[in-house]
Amino acid sequence: MSEIKQKCIEFLAQNSINPDSEIDFDVNGEIHTLSFRYITDSFMMASEESQLVFLTALEKSLASKEMGIERFFEGMGQLLLLTHLSKNIEA
């Protein structure tokens, strides 16, 4: 496990955030459910620089009164779904 991924896991645990929390996304009438763990794991497969950006944004989302953790994961989940859908369209 990468050091950055470990830091993400520790950050969630320290802030009593359940990594198995889920968010539902409606994509053209089809519901897709992504857990915080899945979203984190997916971003941890990216470059080290992208992993650091994810970790930094995660930390800042907790401090932000406007964003918060759930909105952070909503945004990251939407990004994952859009990336997946665009790859399917290109194929």
C-alpha cells in the first residue's frame, strides 16, 4: 500500500469517517453506488502527483464549511463516473 493511500485511510479514521459510506449517482436513470473506499482506491491508482492532490483536497474538504467530506466524495465520484462513461463512448 502506498504511503499516500495509508495517509488517506488514517485521515478518514481519525475524523470518524466510515470509508464504507456510499453515495448514489443517477446516470440516465440508472443508479450507480460508489463507496468512499472505492473512490479513494480508484484515485490511488493514479500518479503520485494525482494522489497527493486527492489527499490535499480531502484534508481541505474537512476544514471547509461549504464543501465538507460528503460533497468532496460526491465530486470525486462524479469525476470517476464521467471518466468511465467517456471511455465507454470512445470504445
